[in-house]
Amino acid sequence: MTATDVVTAVLVPLGALFTLIGTIGLVRFPTLLNRMHAATKPDTVGLLLIITGAAFQLPDVRSAAPMFLAAMFQFVTVPVLAQTVGRVSYSRGMVDSERLVVDELEEAVRTTRDDD
Amino acid sequence: MTEGMDTSSAGASTSAVTTRSAGMRLLGRLPTVLWLTLMWVVLWGDPSPGTVIAGAVVGSLCYTVAKLPHIPVRLGFRPWHALRLVGVIGYDLFRSSVHVAFHVLWRPAEVRGAIVAVPMRTDSDFLLAMVSGGLSLVTGSLVIELNRDQGVIYVHGIPIESDGAVDRLRRQVRRTEELFVRAFGTAEDVAEFERGDLGAQGEDR
Amino acid sequence: MNLLDHAFTAAFAMLAAAVLFVLYRLVRGPSVLDRIICLNALSVLVVSFIALEAGLRGDTAYIGLMVAIGLLGFVGTLTATRFAERRAHDRD
């Protein structure tokens, strides 16, 4: 049992826990946007933790580098997906406005319509 | 303090676009090809000369075949601020993930969200893209719409428990913007940002 | 079994449970976008599984797959979302 093993033993289950809680949110949240928040971002944090933990078990840095490349791609692609899904769900009216405290986008859209 | 370097390549800002020589065009594409080569080497996990050369060849080929448009990148880079940016985004990501995780387990049906409009103080396309990417990466905040003409972004955030949380969301957006501008903006971008910042404070009073 | 093995077992179990939750939402829907999100979550889960496997065995053979699956998942999800968007506009 070395120090690297301890780091792995902490990071890997923690990452899996983040992923698990994110997917529980995917099941339990009642609105689409909330589900999207829960399903995409904690997954990414979880993946990063798992990869960091797993990298400590690999023989050298060279073999671990592609894993961090995968994590980096995840970090670049998640905002794109989140934004696309968010925009589509809003434009399709799938956002539950009763669960929004304020909706300044709706106000902005309404004023533009009134101007026309 | 580190001074912002203007890394705008190919001198696209100064020389007339029509008279750009072939050499300048090549220089403008160099960063992308270098980046592709780096990815190639990392994927192979083997920085030997053969891998590097093969990567450069494949990278150039991809660039030629894909006919990627060459957009002059007008960004600066300040290492210290970039480090701060990574630190803050990482902290935000972790903290808000824990926050949302708590709400997943404790009464998820009562979680409210909010969409706030936040006027941006910068007008650079690159910086706006980066800011919205950085915001959408963090758990519980998501850019839904960006009004390019008025420079306003609309951010959806959860969980909103009180009016204070709405203000916190606004502050988070503005802080993220400031970090990105200071880390990656050119000197002009920073100056413009600070002018906008003063104007916004004047309106508050 | 030492601590490390327990840690990996726990992580595998949690990810397996996560797959079940995602599948539940995938079947339930109710909207196309929900299902698209679920498919993306599944691809992230597969990448996580490969990372776990690599860490457990100290084996680097499948690491390239992580990048490939991650990017494929991204492109697939983005295409599906765009498609859903176009369909919505056509109906208007």
C-alpha cells in the first residue's frame, strides 16, 4: 500500500460518486434544464477525478497522457453540448417557466415583439 | 506584473488582407498545425522524431483537405491571470457540483432556476465565446442565448433559493467575464473592459 | 483484497448503478432532448469505465479508445440535437 495507492483509492470512488449523483439527478429532477445540468457537468468532474486516480496506477506519464487528452476533450465539448441543448429546449418552449424565479430572456423577447 | 503579449499571428491586423504573401499565410496556419502535431504526439505517447514528422505531415494534410478558414486570432495571454482563471473555474466547478449534488439528494422537486440577462463589458468575439464556454462548463450555470448586437448574455442558473442567489449568479457571470478578459484579452480588450466596468458602476449609483 | 481493490469495486458498482439510472431516463423520456442527454451521459460513462479498467489493471491498451469514444459521443450528440432543432423549426 503506497501513497499513490491511497490517492487512487480516494479519487476513483469520489469520481464515481459524482457521476452516480449526477445520474440520480437525471432521474429525479422534474424539468429538462435541471436534468441537463445534473447529467452533463457532474459527469465531467467525475470523469476527471477517475482519470486522475487511475493515472496514478499507470507505469509512466507517457501512457497516462492520452487519458488526460480524453478529459480535456470532455471539458471542451461539454459546454458546447450544454449550450446547444439549452438553446433548443428554450426555443422549443420546453422550459418550465413556473420553476424559474426570474426569466429575463422571456422579458426581452416580449419587449422586442411589442416593438414590432 | 506580466505584460500582455499580442499573439495575433500573420500580422493580419496591419497588412492589407489582399496583399498577404504566401509566407504570411503559412505563418498564420502554423499554430493550428503545431497544435494538431502536439495532439498526434500525445495520442501516440511517444515523442520520437518519426512521430513528430508524421504528425506534422498528417496535420498539414488535414488542414489542407478540410479547408479550414483562417481567422486571425486576436488574443493576448497573461500566464498569471490564466492560472487564476483555471483555479477559479476549477473551484467553481467543484463547489457547484457539490451544491447541485446536495439538491439532487434533498428535495429535487423544489429546485428553482432563473434566467438572468447580464450585459457584457467586452466586445471581442473570441472572449465572448470563451466566457460562455467557461460558464456552461460550470455545474448549475448555462448560457442560453447571446445577443451579439446588444452584448447581453442570458444565463440559466440552478439552484436559486432566494433573491440573493440571483445576485450571486450575476456576480459569478461578471467575475468569469473579468477573469477571461484579463487572462486572454489584448491590451485594447482590457482597456475597453475597464471603460465598460466604470460605466456600469456609474449606472449602479 | 486490499483497500485499492475495494475502491475499484465500489467505483465499478457506482458506475453500474449510474448506467441503470441513465437507462431508466432513456426509456422514460419524455422528450427527445432527454434521450439525447442520456445517450451523451452513456458515452461519458463508457469512457469512465475504460479509465477504471486501465487504472485497475495498469493496462494502457484501451486508452486510445477513450479519446475516440469521447469524441464520437460528442459529435453524435451534437448532430442529434441539431436534428431535433431542425425538426422543431420545420413544424413551425
